[in-house]
Amino acid sequence: MKKLSFFHTLVLVSFLFQVFTSRSISQWQTYQTPVQSRFSDVCVVNQNIIWASGGTVVRTTNAGQTWIVAGTGLPSVQFYHITATDENNAWITGGTNSERLFRTTNSGLNWTEQFYSQPKWINGIHFFNASTGIFLRDPYTPPSNDTVGFFITRNGGLNWYRSPNTPRASLMLIDHCMSVFDTSLVCFLDENKLYRLIGGLDNPWQSVTVDSMSPYSTSACFINSNTGYLADGAGSTFRLLQSTNSGQNWSIISRDSSMSVYRLQCFGNSPLFFVSGPSDIKVSTNSGINWQYRVEYSNSDSISLGGMDGFDTTSVWIAGNKGRLFKYNPAYIGISQLSTLVPESFKLYQNYPNPFNPSTKIKFDLPNAGKLSFRVYDILGKKIHELSEYKTSGVYEIDFDASGYSSGVYYYSIEFDEFTQTRKMVVIK
């Protein structure tokens, strides 16, 4: 029986995607897919191609503007992990205990089962290209009788072989505990130990004790072959540790008693870090020294968070439930909710102030849930800004910044259900 999985832990608690600070609101976008199932994982191939798995599989090739259901022929089970190399090739794990592995080579039109590991839990999966891939599997119980299963394929998953050098470890504490930088650096966490594979997938594993006093290491990421970071939840305090020698030694660089953490996301040559826990997400802009932009949740809308992945700092995604995915975008002009009271009808208000320089507020009422599109046009009718989001009923406001636009007359409109309303605003500089 599995001790604790990232996904299973999170689904015990439901959370509303309510944002604590106005800056957080402006940097997280909500995307509604055609399904209503809970997503447990997301794979970001690049800024445009994103896959997500849960009750089924969906994908987008245009950065989330449209989503395609890509789970044709799959069994009716929960799918826990997903990895993809492009818009055609993807692999997922699913089943009662994430014991089955499937692959598609045609964008999800067909899936083929490639591996069945009953009764063991596939803890993480990653493909480097369409041929070479790996997955990590929990050991048998009791742990003393088996090693962790680290499997490798060189032909797209048609054949898998178990690494003869896989280390002996206890039952892994948490799901998604494998971290991959490239084929020369792979690691996974088991309580207070980090197991690392250096120099090639078939090389022997090395064991490193991160902190003998803490059995709660949960997630790691590397920004280059030497520098890595590790999230640790010792007691009730989140700690971030750093290594500058490929994971051989670790030192604490920050603490935060206000949050727990399951996933850590970082990027090469960037100081922008993310951590997600059962009740919040935090962002650091200085490589984990300080954490801010806190996002919190309540029980009103039953949003439970799943896996997180990113291609770069402007394309970080996290899986939610009810068919929703959330994207972090620092350049995004967001929509904040002013009230949850249900208006009688749809209404777009005149922006205030007007004229303005450089920002103005645009208020609107939504009588029911649905997808809205907000657009801004110049005096010649050329569309210069657009965003689309799914929103529940309530009163909302957009803080529109025209710093990048010249003085003149502009038109803004909102399209919602069968309604479209347009108003004029003036920028004076």
C-alpha cells in the first residue's frame, strides 16, 4: 500500500482559486478545457504545446486558446503522470495504482498499452525524445525485499529494461519525487536521501543523505549540471536547500513556516522559482531566498491542485480539477473578482478614469459561469489586445495598462455567451 502520493494527498482537500494579493491575480490565468474531470499532471512541451492527464487526456497546440480531448480508446481510469516530446508523441500512466503505461504516436487518436507493473506504483515518467525514456516505480512491500524499479527504453517504449544498478530504498514518501535535468543527471528522493544518476542512464546510482534529522524531502530541480535545489518539509516549516556540486552536498538557503510544499519548479539561468503545496503557491524572484506572490484557496469551489510543469518562466502550468488548468504569465493583464454576488444580467461598464494615463479599470457583471473574451481595438479597428478566460458568476474588474500604447481613441469589448458589449476609452499622454 502506498504511503502518500502527491495527487492523493491533494485531493483530500479542496480549494478555491482565490488570490491573496492583486499582483498574484494579474499573473495567473484560468483555462477551461472541454472536460470536467480532475487533472493530476501537466506536461509543457513548449509555449504552445501542452498536455494534461486526469480522468482523460487533453492537449493544446496554441498555448491554451483551444483544447482537444485526446483520450480516444483509453480505459475509464485515472491517469496520474504524463510526458510528451511534441504534439504527436505522449506517454501516460494510469490505473488503480498508476500501474499501467500507455503511448500515443498520433496526437491521442489512438493509445497502445506498453507496460503493466501491477501492483507497483509508477512514481514518475520522462521521455527525452521519441526514443529514449525512463520511469520510476515503487518497490515491493516490504522494501527490504526489493529495490526501486528504474526502467529504461531506447525504442519509444516498445521494450523496457530494468536498470541493474537501481538502488535499494524504502517505500517512497511522495509521488512525483523524480527530477530530470538530462540523460546525464537524474535523481529521486526517498525520505531524507537523494539518489542520483550521473553520466548516463546505465551508470550506478549514488546515495546522498540530505539531512539526517529530516525525513521529509519532497521535490528537487536542477538549473544546470551542478546547481540544484531541494524542497524539504521538516516538521511544519518549508526549507529550500541548495547544492552546487550535482547534489553531493546540500545547505539550507531559506525557510518559510507559513507553507508546506510538494512540488518545486525552477528553470535554467533564471531566478524565478515556484513551489506548490496543499493550500497555496508561492513565487520567488531571487532563486528561493525570499518567497512572495502567495496564492491561497478555500473550500468553495473544490479546486484541488495536481502536477506542475513549465517550459520557461512565462509558461508555467499547474493542473486543477473540473477540467481547469492554471498558467503563470508575468505579462498577463488579469481579471480580479470584486464580488461573488450574482448579477441579474450581463453588463459592461464604462472604464474609469476616462481619459486616462497609463491605466484604467474596466468593470463588468456576469450573471452565470462561462467563457468570456476581452478585446481592445485601435481607432482603425485593429485588434491590439485579447484574452479569454472561464469565469464563474460575479462582479469583475480588469486593470488595463496602456503604457505601451500611444495617445488616442480605443475601443474595448467583452463577448460572453450570446452577448457582446463595446465601449470607447481615451488614452492621453
